[in-house]
Amino acid sequence: MSLRTPIAAAIAATLLACPVLADGIMVVDPYARAASPAAKSGAAFMTLHNDSGQDDTLIAARTEAAVRVELHTHIEVSDGVLQMTEIEGGIALPAGSMHHMKRGGDHVMLMGLTGPLEQDATIDVTLVFEQAGEVVVTIPVDNDRKPEAGAHGGHGH
């Protein structure tokens, strides 16, 4: 067995774990997932940090991995039943703040996947901010990742 493959995988994992920074906006710990290899939709999650010194808003996202991309959240419609809905007006990111995009909460919804989100693959997603402009993030696919504590993993997906 060659050592090149494990070393290359370790280097790639290290690079993907590094935060993406553009114009004071930092994207930390991004990952994408789909419920199954045959799924027609998936989602991307991450933490956004605004160190720019000015308020900003994530207003859109796009990727070649999906036909349609929307910013989504979950709202409770009755007695603990959650429904996914598009976020109107984007996600506010005040100066000096962070925003967790996680399962059961706000996320980037990928609809009409152009191919399966295969474990350990990556997708490029362009986040569009009102002030900072476009930030391209290479997001690893991690279908095995468990929801964060307290998240309502998988509702509506």
C-alpha cells in the first residue's frame, strides 16, 4: 500500500478544516449531507463569523451541485412539528457576531441535486453577502455526521 493516498487524504482534510475568510466573513466547519445516495435534495451547514466591523446579511447561495439553492430554516407549526421554509430577506449577521447554520435550524438547502452527495467528496458553494460579496467555500460531504446536541436532526429533510 502506498503512503501517498493516506498522506494526500490527511492534507486534504486539514485544508478543508481551515476556516474560509473573505472581507471579514469567516466560514467555519462547513459540511454537506443528503439523506441517501438517491436523494434529490441535500443541505449544507456551517458557522458564519462576521469580523468585518459592519453588519452584513447572507442573501443567497449557489452551487453547480444543485439546480436550485435556497436559504432555509425550520419553524414549529404545531406541538413540536417542524416545517422547512425559505428565509425571506436572508440571514442577518451583525458585526462581531456568529451564526450557526445547523440541522434543525438555518441551512443552505440544495434542491435538484445534479449528482449524489457522496461521502468524502466536496462541493463548491458560493455564499452571497450583501456587503462582503461572494465567498466561495469548498464543503466536504459528511453523510455520517451526527446532529449537534440540541438540534432537531433531519426534520423536514
